[in-house]
Amino acid sequence: MAKMKDFGQRMRFLTFSILLNSAANALTISTNLGSAVWTGSSVNLANWIHVPLGTTMFVYGVVITLMNQLLLGRFDRKRFVSNILYIIPFSYLVEWIGYFWNWVGVGKLNLTGRVIVDIIGLIGVAFAVSIYQRCNVIMHPNDDVAYILRFRFLHGSAVIAQWASYVPPVTIIILSYIFTGELNAIGFGTIWALVTQGIVMAWADYHVFPSLKHHVDV
């Protein structure tokens, strides 16, 4: 009975975190001041290959899902399915919610307003990642990279794991710029995320829904 209650709680938190993560990422894109590193790399990849953002994020997620299996050193069917189940709603929610933020005029705010909104979005992303990493029911493959690194290789350090996980998206951003000569969704917010996301996640682990504990399985 206790296990069922715990799983039900984790599912509720998971649903909330997916919606929060999608809305917050879409918000940062709409400000055009820079998104979290993974999101920024997806936007640039979509521009490079001329594929809609939602579809690009989905295919990108499948590739990272396969990379996670290599990091684990074994085929983990549960984690593989988990990653795929997360990116299906998330990828397209980011694109669709982005249309809403554009419709309400986020991109037309003055610079100060967009900076404030961008920071709020980035904090929302970090909070959402902290929540669904602790739930560990299904997880976005991009953030699962940091999760696997954190608990399998880096002794639980959220900050170092977050930095190490940025190697793939930064590589995509560089390649996109080389081939297109453009950078999209990269700027102030990207630097902010690079510096603070791991720190904010570590803080959120203890202060945002503190009753939700990590369910570690790596």
C-alpha cells in the first residue's frame, strides 16, 4: 500500500514537471535571449537541418537515448523506454507552448522584461529537472545524461555532472554555427544556465517539494 501511494505521488510530480519543463523551455525560446544549453542546441539543430523544432527535439532525444545506454555499459530496457516516453510529449509541447508565448507577446517585451522572463524560465527548467530526476519514473534523455554521470561516475555531484553533460549540446551548437553562420536561442540565458543550472537544481533537491526524495537506480 505504501509503495502504491509513493508511486502515485511520483506520477503526480512527474506530470507537473513535464508541463513545467515544457512551458519554461518554450518561455526561454520566446524571449530570444538565450535558452538552456540543450534547448538552444535543439533550436540551432532545427535551423540547420530545416526540420520543425518538435520533430528535431524528438529525433535528437532518440540519439541521446542510445548514448545513455552506452554510458550505462549495458542495455537497460526500462531506461530506454523511459527516455522515449518522455520525449514524445515534451518535444511537441515545447513547440506548441512556444506558439502560445509568442501569441501573448513575450518576444515583444522590452529588454528588461525579457531578461526577467528568461531568468524565470531558466529557473523553472532547473526546478522541473530536479523534480523529475527525483521521481525517476521516466526521464528526458538529455537530463538522464547528467543523472547517469552524477550517480554512476561523479559521486552524486549535481554541479559537475551538469557541466559534463553539456559536451554534446555545445558540440551541436558549434557545428550548427559553422554550417549556417547563425546562432539562435543562444545568449544571456545560455550563459546563465551554464553557470547556475546545476546549482539551482542542487538547491531545488532540498527546497522544492522536499518530501520528494531521489529514487536512484544506476
